[in-house]
Amino acid sequence: MNKTPLTVAGAEKLRAELHRLKTVERPSVIAAIAEARSHGDLSENAEYEAAKDRQGFIEGRIMEVEAKLANGQIIDPKLLDADGRCVFGATVELEDLDSGQVVTYQIVGDDEADIKESKISISSPIARALIGKYAGDIADVQAPGGVREYEVIDVRYI
């Protein structure tokens, strides 16, 4: 199986979620199942069914997070030596050549992407267009509204 790139912060976030699922969510749902069982007939017990569904979701998510961590390749942007090139983990400052708007994004793994935190997925169209570019280069991004041009102003590894 291919290694999935993760930033150090993304891996820590997944580890924290896994810890919460195993130490808080799993015991909580087990207690809810035990409580629902104590009410008697399981065939018509909606609480029991809901708790079992929740347990299935939690166990599935635990397996998913464990697999992501096992197959993850953790990359620390601070340790990158990419000579100013846009790579995974880099923080890139861009100027939209049409509007003049300046934006800053960090290129992260698919699970870490959050546009509100200015983190874009490595598989997004804008990140794919940026990979390999240097400050001063122009990136053509295929957007739903057509091609957009961005100038790379700065590339940092933070």
C-alpha cells in the first residue's frame, strides 16, 4: 500500500482522535449497550440498536485512523530542504493575478485539509498546480469557473 503523506501536526491530530476514541468513546458506548440490555427485550429496544450502531461507527473509525497512521509518512515541513520549491508541507503565499488578492496556504494531506485554517489538500487542483513552482513562478489552476492564474510570492517551510 502506498504511503500517505501527513504533516507532524496532522499525525498528532489523528493520534489524539484515536486516543479519545479508545479511552472515552469506546467505554461510553459499551456502558450505553449494557444500560440498554438491562431494559429487557432487545428485539424492540431502540436504545440498544442506537448504541450498537454507534459502537459500529466508533470501531470502524478506530480501524480507519489506525490504518492512516500505519500507512502515513510523517513529513516535518521545518526539516525540508527544497530550495524554495513548493512541496508537500510548504506554506505558499499566492497572488491571484485577476483580483490581486493575496492568500496563504499550507499544502497538507487529504485528511488534514481545512480551508478555514488555510490548509489545502495535496490532491486539490491548486496544490497540484503549485507543486514544483518557485517564488516568482505563475501557476495555472483549473477551477470550476475556468483557468485562474496565481503568482507564487513566497514559499516557506514552517
